[in-house]
Amino acid sequence: MNIILLGPPGAGKGTQASRLEADRGMVQLSTGDMLRAAVKAGSPVGLQAKAVMEAGELVSDAIVSALIGERLDAGAGSGAIFDGYPRTAAQAEALDLLLAERGQTLDHVIELEVDEDALVERIVGRFTCANCGEGYHDRFKRPAVEGTCDVCGHHEFKRRPDDNEATVRTRMTEYRAKTAPIIPIYEGRGLLRRVDGMADIRHVTESIEAILGPA
Ligand code: ADP
Ligand code: ADP
Ligand code: ZN
């Protein structure tokens, strides 16, 4: 089973993808994570992407689709969860091709619906474990023991350089202009499922599980 999690920055895509990975053995394919790894490694892709990401703009379609293709070739367990990809009509077409070439199909496109007002707060309060990458929030998802990662016990956390209010506004504008227009395409194909992304994290997971059916 292959699914797309779609929604603006801060909608909860990464949070839900990691829960589905843990619950179902699916594999999260996050182009944001892949690009951040490339930036950290200083690879040619990273060098090209760094400034674009810091500005909150979109990296080129060719780069992100190539990253996804490489990951699909590496194998995706019991199914792929596309998180943050596709983000443009060209990427949506590329994904169809990448899947078809591998004899695979897309099963569901799950849109996380969230109030725009809530997104800035979600983004500026977001942080992750510096060791295992588990996601947290200053208000909505604090570690059970202050300063200690619930998953791995590590004590250092980090924040993304692009998680500031100015950049978030640009990212939202990009979402509205380039990503939201792909929603009707999937709706027309009968693949779109809408989920209330304003519910608490556990309830959002339950709504997604209900769409996916028994693991
Ligand atoms: P995305 O991957 O869509 O950008 P994240 O999954 O990283 O979003 O979530 C953004 C922030 O909001 C994180 O700090 C996360 O802990 C928090 N968050 C995610 N889902 C919810 C929710 N349903 N309610 C409240 N906070 C949430
Ligand atoms: P978000 O919290 O907005 O969902 P991501 O981690 O998915 O953040 O993406 C961070 C940044 O990486 C984006 O603002 C963009 O610059 C770049 N990026 C990630 N995925 C894509 C993509 N599919 N197409 C173009 N740029 C991307
Ligand atoms: Zn951790």
C-alpha cells in the first residue's frame, strides 16, 4: 500500500508518518528529511538546496523526484508513506511514472485539514530529538520527562533553521500556489481522503488508520 500525506507546513504529516511506520511497518519517504540530510552532508544536491530551503521556497522538481526514485529502489517495506512529496503538479506526474515503472500504484491521498492560524504556532514550537529525530512540540507534545527524549533517552534537541515565522509565511504561500492545486487532481481520480488535522495527535492517527483498514 502506498499513500501520500498532504497538507501545509505543520499539518502533522511527519508526526503521523512516523506513527504509521511504527504501527504498520510502512516506510516514511520525506523529501524534507532527505534534503536536510543532503545539506548536512554537503553533497551537490545539498549545496543546491540549502538557500532555497532557508528561504522557504521549493527545491526543483527534478531534484526531489530523483531522490524519491532512489528511495523507492531501495525498497519500501509494506508500503511507502510519501510525506511532503509531491508538492507540485509536475511532481505528482513524476510520482505516477516512478510508481508505474515499478509496477506499483497509489492507494490513498490523505489530506490533513488544518486552520491556517494554528500552523504558525505549530511550526515555531516544533523541535526534534538530535539523536533519533523524534518530533516534539513546546506546547502540544512535550517529552514525558523534561529534557529527555521519550524514544531514545537522549538529552539534546534541535530546531530547524526554516521554522521561523517569516519563512513559514513563504512556505504557506508556496503551498497555496503550487501544492493545493494538486488536490483536485487526486480528488478527480477518487483517491482523496480528508482528515481533520486539528484533532489531537492520537485521534488524527485513528482517522488515518480507519481509512487504511486493518494492518
Ligand atoms: P509537518 O510534517 O506537516 O510539517 P509535523 O508533523 O512536524 O508537521 O508537526 C508540526 C508540529 O506540530 C510538531 O511540533 C508536532 O509535534 C505538532 N503536531 C503535529 N500534529 C499535531 C496535532 N494534531 N495537534 C497538535 N500539535 C501537533
Ligand atoms: P514542512 O514542515 O513544510 O512540511 P518539509 O520538511 O517537508 O517541511 O520541507 C522543508 C523544505 O524542503 C521546504 O520548504 C522546501 O524548501 C524543501 N522541500 C521538501 N520537499 C520538497 C518537495 N517535494 N519539493 C520541493 N521542495 C521541497
Ligand atoms: Zn530520541
